[in-house]
Amino acid sequence: MPSRRARLVSPVQSELSAALGALRERFDLPGAFPAEVQAAAERAAREVPVSASAELADLRGIPFLTIDPEGSTDLDQAVHLERTADGGGILHYAIADVPAFVPMGGAVDAEARRRGQTVYAPDGRIPLHPAVLSEDAASLLPDRDRRAFVWRFELDAGARPTAVTLARGVIRSRAQWSYVDAQAALGRGDAPETIQHLVWFGDERARRESERGGASLNLPEIRVVATPEGYDLQADEGVPLEDANAQVSLLTGMAAAEIMLAGKVGILRTMPPASEEDVAAFRAQTVGLGVPWHPDVPYGDYLRDLPRTPVGRAIREQAAGLFRGAGYTVLDGEVPDLVTQAAIAAPYAHTTAPLRRLVDRWSLLVCHALANGEEVPAEVRGSLTELPEAMERSSRVASQVDAAAIEHVAAAVLRGREGEVFDAVVLRRRENGGRVALTVPPLETTVAGVDAEPGATIRVRLVAADVASGKVDFAPA
């Protein structure tokens, strides 16, 4: 395996920049916001009140903080967690009050419905809302009064919610943390109490996930990053605190789903369970790979305990085949047969990212009304059926943009290295070869002529790398 880290040289960088720019036209990504949308957003940023009132509780005394990837400015969530004498805790989770700034039927609302979600492209994100809202007035930035929907969970010693409330209020975050810095503070022992308590919370919620049969794949994220020399690919395994923080969002989404089910109004994120045939096939694959999934071990526990080895990576890739069919299910007076998200093993609703995802704005308004004994506004209830198509369309585009960007950057990173031999892990077999994963650069690709079982380490030779098309060709070495 080459030990050096691949970087781009300037001629390739220029070609890559053109290829990445072409993705916006290829996938018909929106450009700048129309003038009337920008004007409406600026007006809302100026005029929407951010002060305590009869409708907005003053929650600025709670020392919230945010934890996000480095450099984030669109901050959807802020958290505060304290422990109680009985071994439990009180969790406050604040979600940006985007609905206050984006009224139903307005210009910003119409544009957000067209966009569906924020799309992250290497040469700049395509935001769901104008930056004056998503990166300023509605973002839960530190040391500023901000409107928020605030969930309050009373937790027992197992981090199970025993009481849940939802209020609209004004908060003031005390600090903005990155995951890496927060994890480092934990290691030094000087992290704030909320971050310290998240370790307890994450561990207990992982146990609850195991009890209900939930599972997480935890595959490394392949990211396109900008460097002084150009774009590069990095495999990000994350830090443990990310899993704990994700459990806060999961708990909130599950609580939101329960509120919607009780009120028979809302929109759930659903996924059917894997078929018995697919489960049996996966179990057989684990036996063949030498790490059998025993019948008495819960699926989620098996995935969590897989080794960080080439074989473990191959098994996780095979397991992804069981996580299929996710969609959105609208509730409006009736409860359908499928209401659970099979990977989570519970009902669940997207609720915690309204700055970046369209559907969460509806979820917050529905849950706030139902949790406080109010009628769901007619314009909210009447437009629920528009959301599945908007979310599925935008998710498909976001996924395609991400995959295409990785292909172009990978080709640029590899240009000039034709003939070089790389180690790779076989992920799965194909009719004409195999799907393999390189470690440096982190890349998955199909190689014709590969005749090896999943989990095997092989050597492949780079034949060609074309930046404009994003195609790379390898052959068995």
C-alpha cells in the first residue's frame, strides 16, 4: 500500500474544478436564490421577534451548547444534559425554530419545497434556505438569543424517557464545539458537564437500541475535502462522541413519532424489515467469511462487535443490503400497517434538522401542536402529502451528486499514477468481477476479472484515470 498521501497537481486541479462545476448543470442544481426569496428571508431575519413572551418561554438560563462538524455554521441543534440524584437525567434538546422565519405559503417556503434539502457539493453547498437564515438568524450560534423548539426529557437511570414535553422558547447557546475538540476535551478531563454526561447517555441508549433490536452500520464516511493543493478524499471514521450525540437525535425522532402516532397526524420515516430470505442469505455470508452471526446474538450487537478488519468491512457492506426501502409515510386520521424504521427498530420521524431538511419543519409544527393540546394548523396538515416526493427526489439528487463528486476527485487523485499497484479488499462479487475498496485513496470501484471471495485482500493495478468523466479503471495485478 502506498504510504504517501495523494495530492493534486495544478493542471489536474483545473480540470477537476471544471468537472465539479459541471455537476451543478448535470443535476440541475439550483443557483442563487431568486430576488424575492432573498428579500423575504432578509425581512424575516429583521422582523421576526426573538424575545420571551406569552408564546415564547425564556429558556436562556439553560447552558446549552452545540456539537457539530468543524466549521459548521448552520446549527440546527443545541443540547444540555444534567444528571439527577436517582441516576437518571434531564435532557434539553433545542431545535432551530425555522418555521418562525419561513411561514407556510411564502416565497422562502415555496423555494424550500423546490429544493427539498441542502446539497453538499465539493465546491460549495446548495442550501435549503438563504444564508441570512440558515447561517445567521435561525442558526443556534453561540452567545446570541435564538428561537427554538425545546424538547425536555426526564430520563431514568437507563436513559429511558419517563416524561416528555415540547415548548417554543428563546435560548442562548454558551459554546460551539466541534466533535474532534469535544472528544479531545473528554480525553483531557476538562469537558463541560453536558459533554461528559453524553458518554453515559450514549452508552445507555446503545443498550436500549440493542434491547429493541436496532442496528447501526457505522461505515466510514468518504468525504471530499479541500486542501491547499486541491481536493482530496478522506475516510472519516468519526469519534465516539458522534455516536452518543446521534443518540440524542434518535431519541427525539422516536419521541416525535410517538406523538404523531398518538395524534394520528404527521409524517414518519419508515423502513420495512428485511425478508427472511435476505436475513438467511446474510447469515450464510457471515459463515462463509469466517465471522458467523449466531442465532442467539441480536443483529445490532453483531454489527457493533465486528472487527475493524477487511473481513469486517466486507460484512458491513453485505449488511447494507438489509437496510433497504426507506421512505416517508404520512399520517392523516389513520395509522398504516408500516410505522417503524426497521434499522432503528421503532417508529421514527425526521425532526432535528429543519435548517437542512424540508420535512423537519412540518414535524416540529405537528409535534408542538399535538404535545400542547392544540389543533395542527390546516396549512401544515393539508400539505403533508407533498413531502414524500420532495424528500425522495432531493435525497436522490444529493446522493448522486455525492457519488459523482467522489468519482471525479478519485480520478484526479489517481491521475499520473497509471501502472501503480494498490492493495484492495473485495466487498462483494459481481458477474464480471468484484466490487473492491482501496484504502489509499479511500475508494470503492468495480474491477473486472477479480476472482476472490468477499473479505479477501487482493492487489490491483491502475490502468487509467479520466478526470472529466470520473472513471477509473483497474485490473488484477
